[in-house]
Amino acid sequence: MVNHFFVREKGYYEDRYDLYTIQLCLQTLKPETDVPLPNQHLMPTNTVASIKGHFAEMINYCKAGERYRTRRETIDKWIAEDQNKEDYFNKALDPSPVLCAECYKVMNLIDKELVDFFEQPLRVLFLFECPNCKARKGLYENGEEYESDSKNCPKCKSKLTSNKTKKGTVISILTNCTKCDYKDSYELDLKIDTSKYEKEEFNNKKLLEEYREKYCLTSKAGEEYIIHTNRTKDYLNHRSEEQVKATDPVWQKVKSIRKISILEVESLLSKALERLKYIRFSLDKPEIDKFLTVKFSVQESDSLRSEYDSIHKLQKAIKSVLEDTNWRLMSEGITNRLGYLTGRLKGYEREEDLHDLLKRVNS
């Protein structure tokens, strides 16, 4: 069988998307969406109309802008979905040869159909007909037979037989049960009434011609809308963050912290520790990643202090000196080897990291 094409011209998808954009914007103008203004009864009619008109324009500009934001992505998605259907359909192989269950003749392939149900995997159904007895059978691409509920009697579940007659464009189907008195008749008119479809297509085309320029943003106008709204969103987010920082006690504490350099922290600790008889304080070469960390060393000059007291008094002193700064003694602590004490410091550059640190300490 010849290949079937599901993918249409790109203009079809653009019209489909833009038509819904137009319909969304036109909804704003419907009487049922009208909302009275505060003290509207006190205003002149033309003033009310002018204010509501400006509101409607603003709402539709936002609708059109948000539709533009997702236009390309949605159209590309639709095309990809139809391309997937087309590829799946055309690559599906029919399960020939198929033998008739009634007379065992090889059946002819007469139709091929894509079965596409919502949230169900795609399947391809092949329809075969026996050239001898005209019996029909449907098989999926994996060889599974199609089973129709209409083959069995709804009263006694026995097999049904059907007789078809055609007069002009009308096909009459009479169905009888082989066991009970059940019978059913159905008429199918092959003459397709396209007037309703043609009228809908005409109205849609008219809407696109009349309102596309008004409600469907051009690339330039759409990109300007995205830039403008993104900036507005960033500004509002920034204002919101500033308001939080102004009222959050943790953020207030962050603002009071002294941000000092590695040179300053070395000088600060060296002087403070010397007064406590810890001498020759020095820093190694720092390691730079998300945070700046640096190993320090200092020597114990008080021979009367025990190893335990030496470590814990040094820890307490360093924590006290660094408390109002952006530096902290790392949690791994301090080691003491024969009066040579070592540990590591961590420096915080970003206010957000300091906030997280203080929040954990206070929790």
C-alpha cells in the first residue's frame, strides 16, 4: 500500500495555533466577561466604556504575548507528533500472508488504519478480505487479531450474521442472531454532508484574516513582550527579596557581618591568639571552589596547658574572633601534634551562603 502522509504544511499548524489565540482574545470582549467598575453607576457611560476598553486591550496584549511565548515550541511539538505517526504508520509491516478462517484462501489486504487513542500506544490495523467468500479479518502489525464486540449477540452472546444491501449511496445492514430472535438494522449514507465543515472552515479563515494582525504578535513585537515581561518579573522578584531581607532577622544579621579578606583574617587571628600564648599563626595556600578554604597552623607556647585544653581553648578563641565576620572554623575541628595545632577555615563570599549558614546555626 502507498505511504500515508500525516504531516501537513507548516502554515496549517500556524493557522491552528493563531486561530485559538484569536478566540481567546475575543472571549475578553464578550458581554458575559464584563466586570462592573467600582462606583460605575456614578461615571458617564463613555468614561466607563473607555476604561473597560483599555483594560480589555491590556488583557489581550498579555494573552497574545503569552501565546507568542509558547507558539514556536507548540507548533514544533505538533509537527513532531504528526511526523511520529507518519513514520510509525508507514514503517508498519502487514502480517501477510493471512488465510481465511472460513475457506482457507489467502486473503487480500484492502485497508490500513492508524489506531490512535488518547494516552494509548500507537497501533496499525490491517484489514483483509477473502477473494472467495468475502469474509473479513482485522490484524494489528504484531499479528494480534482485532476483536469487535459487535460480532456477538448482546442478548445471548451467540454469533451474529449480517446482510448488506446498497441502494445508491445508502448501505443497509441487517444483523441477526444465529440462536435467538435478536435482530438489528442500520443504514449508512455514503453521501458526505460537508456543508457544516465548510462553514466552519470559512468562519475560521475569516477570523484569521480579520484578527490575526491585531491579536497575533509579530516576531519583533513578541520578543519585545518577552524581554519586557521578563525584566518586570525579575524586578518584582528582586523587590520581593529586598522586602524579605528588610524584615527577616537572619538577613539583618547577615548585613551586620564584616566581610574581611584572607589577609585581614590572618592578621586578626594572629594578634588575638598571641595574647592567649598561641604563636606563629600562619595560613597555607587556599583552595578555591564554591567556598574558599584554607589550612592554618599555630604553635602552643604555654607548656602548662594540656593537649585537651590547648585544642578547646583555641577552638573557642577562633570562633569568638570570627563570630561577626564571614569566616568560620570548619567542623572537622583542630588537631594537636606535640604542640603544633592545625585546622581549616572557610570563607563565605555570597550573602546567600552566609544566610544559609546563620539559618542553620539558629535553627
